[in-house]
Amino acid sequence: MLTRMGFPLDQLGKRVDIVAELYRLSKGDPLLVRLYVDDRWVRGEEAARLQPEDLRKIKPGLEGYFAKWWEDQEKLWG
């Protein structure tokens, strides 16, 4: 999915460490994969700087995704 999204996400699709973390977080659930990919897409070129350590901090499943989303929202609203 990452490679099909084109630049800059196509670069992430070539990184086994990133793909492995996305699988850990989503367990292959298409909804979660899409949420994470869309989250990266809106970040533009910043998306290419994603590191596996950034994803390791997140718990797997919807709970982990929304906890991270809420944390990001609080920073924006700050």
C-alpha cells in the first residue's frame, strides 16, 4: 500500500523495519493500515523521516492508534 501511494510514502514501503512495525500495529487489519498510511500521507515530505522508534512507542490495535491521535491533537490545540 505504501509503494502504491507514491512519493513520499513509496520510500517507506521499501523499508522492512517500517513495514514490520506497521504490521505489528495493525496485525494486517485494512482499516488500521489505512489509518496509519493516511496519517503519514497528510504529513507530506515529513513522512519520509519516519523511524521505527516512532512507531514502537504505540500500542497495537485501535486503542493505540487513537491514543497517539489524541496525543497529537492535544499538541496541536496546545
